[in-house]
Amino acid sequence: MATYDPFRDLDRLASTLLDARRGGGPRRMPMDLYRDGDHYVLAADLPGADPGSVDIDVDGQLLTIRAERTLGSGEGVKWITRERETASFVRQLNLGQGIDTERISAAYRNGVLSVTIPVSEKAKPRRISVSTDDGDGVIEAHESTPQPIEQ
């Protein structure tokens, strides 16, 4: 049996008003981003998002992730409480130079979207041999990898 909780209703009302003031816009999409060898991995929480609604696109160096959470309601259903709402999620990242945008891949499992962002061959660290005129040998130098992702 459900009990009446005025504080829960007050909290729900306050959330609704604050969301309305923000325009009911896209919800927050928390994410982690890390580098693992020669690729970056982005893991974003999309709780309850419909897998078919997840959309990822790259336009130049801008990566955009969109998703929707919809809630169905069966015919003749009498709701006791309904705290979960439909939601839109959106997140954009500027990809710096040195990213292979043609090989970006993604998977969605258990409400978490994982996007693998490979570093291009040109941006990977490599050794450069430097010769000298006096024939004493070869000097070796290293190139460093630029930071290719900005938030």
C-alpha cells in the first residue's frame, strides 16, 4: 500500500519547476574519458535510454552524442506513482587533431555507452633519427603526442 509523503511531492514539484526554468532541455550525461594505448575510451551513462535512439555523429572535429529515454504506458494502466520521466540526453566534445575519425566505434550495454576513439597513425609517438655531418653517428629524438580531445 502506498503512503502519502508530502516531502516527496514537494521535491517533485521543485524539480519540475527548476526543469521548466531550464527549458526542460537535455539531461546531464556523466562520462569518463581515458586513454588506453593507442585509443581513447569514452564511457557515458545513459540510464534507461532506448538503444535505437542513441545517435553518434562526427562533423569535422565535433563529436555529438544524443539519446532519448521514453516511458511507455499500457492501455488501462492506473499509475500509483510515476517519478521517472522521459528525457533527452546530449553531449558534445571537440576532438583535436590526431584522431582517426573514420574508425570511431561504439557499443551500448547496461545503460552505458562506450565510444572508442582511435589515435591516427600520424599522431602516434615515433622515433626520428638525426644524422650528423661529422659522421660520429646518429642522434635519436622523440616526438610527443598532442592532446587530441578537449571538452
